[in-house]
Amino acid sequence: RLPGQQQELNSLMQRKSAVNEENARLKNEFGNLNRKFKDKSQELKDTEECAQKKEEQNRLVIKNLEEENKGLNICCADLLSDLEKLRKQEAEWKKEKSGNDTRIK
């Protein structure tokens, strides 16, 4: 009876040892996966921060371009107004010249 119990005890000890080895392997694998997860989480955080910075830069560029466009629109409106005044002045001068030419003849 004692040798049977000893054999059973040895068998249980071997199973315990195998389970301990498996646990150690799984802990190691878990540690590696956990590290990878933390690395990927940091990478995601960095990527999100970079995307936010780019978005903010894009907003600033758009705002600056809109302001520049507004200034250019005002400048164009002023130039068109000046052009219209010059055309009117040209028409008046042509009328005057025509009148003067008629009087000279």
C-alpha cells in the first residue's frame, strides 16, 4: 500500500511541477503581451496627440488663409471700384475731347 501511495504522490508532484512550469510560461507570455499592449497604447496615444496637433495646425492655416482671402477680396473690391471710376473718367475725357475736336473743326 505504501509503494502505491508513494507512486501516486510522485505522480502528483510531477503534475504539480508541470502545472508550475505551465503557469510560469503563461505568466511570461502574459507579461510579454502586457508590455506589447502598453507599447501599443502609448503608440496610439502618441498618434492621437500628433493627429490633434496636425488638426490644430490645419485649423490655424485655414483661419490664416480665410483672413488673407478676406483681405484680398477687400483689395479686389477696391481695385474694381477704382477701375470703374477710371472708366467713367475715361468716358468723360473722351466726351470732352470729342467736344473739343468738334469745336476745333
